[in-house]
Amino acid sequence: MKTAVTSPKLSTALIEDQERLETSRAESDELAATKAELEQVRAQLYGVLEGARAAFSAEDGVARALAEAEQIDEAADSVLDILCESFEFDTATLWLLDPEDGKLCAVAHRASPTSRARFLEARIRSTQLALDEGIAGRVFVERKVFLSDDAPSASDKEIGMLLADDELRTGCAFLVAGPRAPLGVIEMERREPLAPDQVIESAARLIGDRIGAFIEFSQLRWRYFSLVSEINRSARKDSEPAANVIPLRHVA
């Protein structure tokens, strides 16, 4: 019986083929990993660009809404609509500080139509928040942008229950800052979580500063025209003769 004998040349060729095959597989795996990483980077870049587009759209829309108004009451609803549409939030509230009692009051509210939306709006509009209560009170005191996936737990107790019932879990709130002091807070909620690359924080600060500057300017303009009116009234009174004074008449 004869035994098969493998020549040294054939063994070397088999080894070389095996090495080339392994090298080819390694290069193929490396190429696949590179492609996967490239797709991930591309997706992240697309997310950043979309976030930047949304931020620019919100900033531009808010600026246009304010330019067409004289008081914040005239622009508040439009501003909240723009913010919800641009950043894809389901509800938004503008809280402003009442200087008389030092509490935050809801001057405008926007919500997507749901069966519970009217209950949430009614509760928010009837609520006055102390400066250490709820999300708005927290932001007013800390002066930081609030971002959370558990907004109900940080909200006022009854408002939080309504948010949870409507599955509004993700919250964002930012300060409306005047040149000298905070003026209020804009608070927003949504059902979907925020994407990790969503650039909302820097845009929120800019929008809050813009709205605050508009409110401050409106207040100063109102005071200016009030003072002018008062001065004009005083001038007219001084120029009128008193009721008990008889004007002198020159007799020829």
C-alpha cells in the first residue's frame, strides 16, 4: 500500500493561499467596519444639521413674530406655535413674573389637540408658581436650561399628573431674561425623547434673551409714552387760566 506524499512546494502554496484568504477576510471585515462607522458619522452629521436647521427656523420665526407686535401679549401665541413646530414639542407655556405677588403666571399656552389637553390648559392657566415650584420656578431661580425625560416628576404636583396622563414625559424649559433681571420662563413638553445630538440648549438661550429684550423694550416704550402724555397734560393745565381768575381787559 502506497502512502500519499505532499511535496514541499505544494505545502508552501497551500499555506500561502490560506494566508491570502485570511488577509482578504480581514480586509473585508475592516472595510465593513469602516463603512458602518462612516454611516454612523453621516447619521450624526445629518442629525446635527437638522438640529441646526430647526434652531435657525425657531430663532428666525420668533424674531419675525416679535417684529410684528408691540406687546408680548400680541406675539405670545405665535411664539409658542413657532417653538413647538420647530423643535417638535406638543405643548408650551409662557410664564411671566407678576411683580405684585412675586409669582409666575401663565400668560399663554399652546397644546396639540388631545382628549386631556383642555384639562392641562385649564390647570396651567389657573396656577401661580412660587419661584421654587415646578419646572418654571426652578429655571427662574437657577437660570439654567432644563432638559429632562421625566418632566412630570419635576412639575407642580397636579400639573405633573396631567402631563403623565397625556404621556408628556420629555421637558425643556429656558429663562426669559431681561437685561437686568429674569422676566419669566418658557416651558415645553413632548411625548418623544430628545435625540442626543439635538441642538436645542444654545438656541433656547438665544431665543429667551431675544424675548426678554423685547419685553424690556416694550415696557420702556410704554413708560416713555406715559411720561410724555403726563407732561403734555401738565403743560395744558398750566397754560389754562384758573377758574377763579378774571382776565384783565385793557380799556381804551
